[in-house]
Amino acid sequence: MTKYATSTKPKDIYIYKVDVTKQKATTKRFKAFGVPTLVYLEDGMEVGRHSGVLSVEELEETVKEYFE
């Protein structure tokens, strides 16, 4: 699992990249069978999900929707 950090995101939001071929337990746990799949978690609970490619702008809007 790879953790990403950017200077433009809020401090308490983390983005992780999971290799579905190597991390099968994580893939199964989050039911992330389509690639890419974004699972939004807050306090360990899923608050949202998106399958498919997003532009940077779309990703920023989705993060605002779930976390602001």
C-alpha cells in the first residue's frame, strides 16, 4: 500500500494506493473489484465510493462533498 501526500489537501485526509493483485485482503475488505475504485472513509466507516477515473477537479469536489 502506498500513502500519498499533497500540499493542497487538508491535513486529515490521506490517499492510499492499493495494488489489487498483491493486496487481495484489502481489495476484498473494501469490495474494490473495479479499477480504479475510491473508497472514502471517516472514522473507519465508509461514507462514499466512486468507481472510475476522476479529474483532479472532480476529485477535489468529491472530497469536499464527503468531508466538509
